Amino acid sequence: MLKAIYGTKDVLPKDIEKWNYVEDIVKKIFTSFNYKEIRTPIFEETGLFSRSIGEETDIVSKEMYTFFDRGETSVTLRPEMTASVVRAFIEHSLANQSSLNKLFYIASMFRQERPQAGRLRQFHQFGAEVLGSASPLLDAEIIILAYTILKSLGLKDITVKINSLGITSSRKAYIEILKEYLEPHLHELSEDSRKRFEKNVLRIFDSKSENDIQIMKDAPKLIDHLDDESKQEFQIVQNILQAEQIPFIVDSSLVRGLDYYSKTTFEIVSGKVGSQSALCGGGRYDGLIELLGGTPNYGVGFAAGIERIILALQNEKTELPGNSVLDVYVVLLNKELLNEYYLFATALRKNNFKVEIDYLSRSVKAQMREANKLQTKVVVLFGGDEFAENKIVIKNMDTSSQQVIPLEEAGKEILLSLGA
């Protein structure tokens, strides 16, 4: 039997309402902040991601789905969306069309890593990218946006963590200080952290090794070595979050795994999804546009994992939508009225009722069972003696009351039965 590829998952009809619930709220809130949706191809030239994310990151070195197409071009299924959005921004000269581009997306991503609850090899994210401004107001807005969406979805057990990575020059100076501290402890670090010491020493703060964590507790903090510009902007972000009553903590060990981040960075974590607790994260990436061949410009954004958010909602026992109930089920009493029966259902659908009929030539009793199974609000009995008088029977399934009405008044009476 053919099955879905390991690390991927079908979203079945019984679950799709949860996804629609999340996506509808996401779109509504992004729109209220005047963000415009963007959609990019599902695969890109591999160089886009290796240049933007960083050759030495786990994503590029271990996790990307990369292959050669028939034209011998190396292409990669996108592992994240920021690089693709920036590529589109450069390619289509969006900066010439608007000095500020506020963009959002809902899309699939791909990483070949060990599947876990809420983290699959094909996963889905929503996120935002703002291109064109260095204002720390946007750093704060991105955090407020993400927090507002998660709270609007019904999440309660979430924590906002923020930090600043400074500008490139101050971060490079700090990295030398950090390496000097770590050198006497190199033999004590885990194998992964020893590799990170050479390639991306800041990532040692992400280590899950208990021994590494203990060593890093006494490490010098980047936040204590920030340049004045980054300090001032980070304080502005904190002031706005406080004014907006967004609870947060400053986490000096918070680093993002991608090379293009600078200045303010953040994560929002859940207490309900286990060790992989980050629901979303992001920050500023002012050097990325130039790195990808564009005119130097500014960028800030975030991404959030939909599977992990739905898992957190379920673990918090948040009531999520199930399959939406049916407005009307039309039961056919006389087979010879099949044509009129179908046209009647079609007329109801044209008037925006959610309608189902019998396609399996079932008995009246079986049709009524199906109507109950579909949690139908109103059943129409189509045919019988009533139809000879151009009338039908409608039954309210909540009250079990039924009435005979003229066929031409069906729409109005069904609306009344639905409580509309």
C-alpha cells in the first residue's frame, strides 16, 4: 500500500476546520495592520538559501531537500520563507513601487530533520516581512503582531522572549570575547558545541546538553557588549511593548539560528508543547537584502509554525472548530422527482445555504440517519402528498418540530428555522 512520505502528514476533512480557523484569524489580523499577502514558488535555486541562511547552519548543511532538475540547476524546496520574500522584493523592484513593503504569507516549508510532535518534514508557517525601514517601531510591531495572533487564537500559556544581537561589528567583537571564555572549556563541551565553536559559536547557547548549559551560564552576555545604537533601539522596543502591555522577558541567551539576524530578536514559546517549545520567532535582518544582491536596505520579520500552534491549542484544551454543521439535508421521498429534487437543492445552494442530498439511492430512513450524522439543522422532506399541492415539509432537527409550507417559501422558512 502506498503511504505518505515519512515526515509528512495528510490534513483530513475532520481536521481542516482547525486549520481554516487559524488561517482566517491570521489573515484578519495581518490585514488590520495593513500587511499584504505574497506567494512565492515552493522551490528556489539552492544558492538563495545557502547564501542567506549560512553554509554552516544545520539547515543548509543537513536538512535541505536539494536536487538537480533536468536543466542541471541545483534547486531546493524552501526551508524558510524570508529568503524567498527578499528575492522577490529584489527581483520585482518592490522598493521602487513602495518605500515600505509590509508583506505576509501562509505557506509550506521543507526540512529533512527528525519528525517530532508539531514538527514535520513538510510543515506550514505563517509570517511577516517588513522591508524598507530601520525604525525600531517595526521591531516592536512585529512582536505585537505575533503576540496578538497567538492570543486571538486562544493561547494562554505563552511567553515572549526578546534579546538584541547588536550590529555586525559589535557582535564580531563579542564573539572573540566569548571564544576566549570558552577555550579553556573546549574539552568539556559536547561534540556538536565543539563544532559550533569554529562555525557559529553563538549557537552554543542553543545546546540542550546539560553540561553545555552549565558552562554557558557563566559566559559573558552579548547584551552587555552591545553598541550604543543597538542599546537605544532595544530600549525603544521594550518601552513600546510595556506601553502595549505585552508581557516579555529579556533572555540574553536567545540567539536565532540563521546568520542574517541583527539587533532585536525574539521568540514566543509555549509551556504546552514539550522541549520544542518555540511557536514563533524572528527579528531584524538589515544586511540580508544586500547579501542577496539588492541595494542595501532594511528588513524585519517573523515566522510561526502552524502545526505546533494547533498542538499547543489542543494541549491547552482550547475549544477548536470541528466540522461545520450542515444547514439543510434534502430527503427524497419519490424517486420519480429526482430532477426536481436536484434543482431544488441547487436553488438553495445559490442562496448560500450549505446543502446536501442523497446520491446513493438510500431509503428515507437511511437518509434521515445521514442527516443526523451530518448534524443537519433542517431537513426538507421532498415529495409525497404535499408535493402534489406544490408544498414541502421542513423539520427543525433541534426541536423536532415540522411544518408544511409552499415550495416557493422554502428559502424564507428555512432561514427562520436556522434562526437567521
